[in-house]
Amino acid sequence: MNTCLKTTPLNDWHKAAGANMADFGGFEMPLWYETGVKNEHLWVLKSAGIFDTSHMACININGKGSFGLINHCFTRDITTLEKSRCAYGAFLDTNGHCIDDAIVYKFWDTCFMVCVNAGMGATIARHLEANAKGMDVIIEDLSLKIAKMDIQGINSARILSKLVQNPGKVFNKMPYFSFKGNFNESESRVKLLDGTPVLLSRSGYTGEFGFEIFLNPGSIVKLWKDILLAGKEYGIAACGLGARDSLRAGACLPLSHQDIGAWQFINHPWDFALPYNNDKTSFTKNFIGADSLLPARADSFTYPFAGDSLRKVSSTDSTKVIDTNGEQIGRVLTCATDMGIGWHKGNIVSICSENLPRDFKIKGISCGFIMVTKKLEPGMKLKLKEGKRTITATIVTDIRPDRTARKKLDNFI
């Protein structure tokens, strides 16, 4: 292990729990525990799992110019973003290439927070500073001042209800991509039983119901342990980055610098992150990189796919995408195995789907994203070839059905 790697406050706990550790974004992070990726993945779909996400970075933007700065640098139009709501989008360079994707949190009209990926705090802070000349704005990289963990799965709120003050108020009227609380003890409306202030965001990276929790680094180890204890009756598990990757792939969510990166941020499944007009011929606002995105290139397209079984291939340049004519048309960006889905009568079903046949056993399906040089239609069959290994893939519009992230919170209390 590289001794120069950064660590999160939970690093000792991971090692004591027997985690398989590896370098991720310059941090020593757990890939999986003794339970294994498959079980960790299924725990989130069936009950709840917790993830150490303190490797991610946060940036505060304060001042009268904060809205104008973010709306100019961020692909998503935040004009109508309400207080205590958050939005997903990306920061692009002038070529329309993705520097990093992010979630923007609005505290009030002159105060925002941006959460970006591992090791990207300083990069995005510099990007904002470079475009903030003459603006009344203060930009602060909080990378070392905030810790973060996620709890994902249908029992997340039930477990957290045991650990927060006034849970009835906390979980009242909390829609998807909203948040409550703050890091400031005098301002936060969400506090743990011991008085620790937290920012609780109803979001996550699995496609399932759950929360992201931001708090002081000195408090996260206790909270992690408290959640595991409070969730014991529900069957909760600590989950590593392996399960995080397979869950997000099945939820049709991109991994920054792998599925989106140093190419144009367009012609992909995440069009909602761009401020298109109704007929998608232009954008409703100007932002950095916008001029380079339209008209869109006609030789680069990203599509989600589902394999015919749980067999998968590597996400490397040597893995080829082959069309029905035997022509190589692209490469694989992500290929993971969602262990909670399967094919049934030509459709993908989930272990969370209602009315599953009692004798139907779900074994998992490989899935992910490909980048190709021509337009493809849903239902088209392709071959993904890595050396002597070849799997069949189907172009789809979505992957794991019956996800819970957007369902009403009342279903989970």
C-alpha cells in the first residue's frame, strides 16, 4: 500500500473489520469487507448499508456573487433551486469536457455548498476562483474540515430515527434531493442525540432510498458505530467501494473520470444535468463549455447496457464493443454486476419488484456504460469482447427497475 495515501477518520475501523483496502482517488479506502461485494450489494437492496464517503470534498461559496458564479460554472440551471434543496450537475472546461460532476446545496440565496469527488476539492475551488474575478464571493475548500458517510436502503430512516433528536420533525416533508441541518451547532436543525450537528441530505449514489450525512470529522467514528448498533435488528452492513460501484452502475449513475471525463459532456444518459430548451436545440442559460456542446458531435455517444448474465468484462481500452456487422464501434466505460437483478420474459426485474414468480431466482446481470461512434437504439444487441471472453449486451434506457430513491419518505418510516 502506498504510504503517501490519504486516510479518512474511519481508516482504523476499516482495517480492524478486515476490509480489503486499496487506492481510490489518492485515499486508502475499503473495497469490501469479509462479507463480500455481493452480500453488501444485496444488503442495501433488502435493508440498509453504510458507506465511508469522507474521501469526497466540499466547498463553501458565500457572498452576493455566489449564485451568479455557480450558475455560470455549473451545467445545471439553479435559478429555481429552493433553499434546502440540492441539484446534480457538472463543472466543464471551455471545451465542454467534464472536470468533475457535483451536487450543489443551497443554504440560502448567498450561501451554497458544492460536494465533489475524491481529490477534486482543490481543483474545483481553483476553477471557481478563476471565474470569480470582480465578484463578491468567498470560496472555502472544506476538504479537511468535514467528514461524510452514507446510509442507503429501505431501513435507513428507521435506523437514523433512533439516533437523532426530534426524528418526527427531521423526517417530516423531506423529499428526494432535499437536505436539513448545518455544520454550525447554533444553526443546525438536525442534531444527534449527543448534540452533534449534522447536515442530513436525502440523496446518495446507489439509486436506493437513503441519506448522505456530513459532520465534524471527530464525530464520525462514533456515529458509524452507533448506526451499526442501532441497525442490528434490521440487518445492516458496512459496505465498501465494490458494492458502491455495482449499485450505482445498476442505478444508471456515472462514475466521474470514467463514464464522464475529458470528452464532451453530451450525448449521454444524464441529459437532465444540462439546461436544454424544450426541443433540445439550445440551452436556457449560458455556462462554461456551453458553446462547445452545441451542435453536438455526431461521432460519440454513451449508452447504458445490460448483459445476458452476471458475466462481465473489464473496463479497459482493450475491451471492444462489436456491432451485429462485426464492426468495432467503441469501448466499455463501466462493466459491473448488479446482483439484485435478472432477466424475466425479456424484461429486467429486481429483487425489489412486486409479484416476482416464487420459483424465479435472481442471479445478477452485468451492466454499465459504453461509448460508441454511432447512434444506437434500445433493444439493440452488441458483443463486448475482451481477449477470448465475449458477452452479449443489450442497449437499454435504464437498468435496475423499482429503485426506491425517489419514493415518498412515508414508505420508509
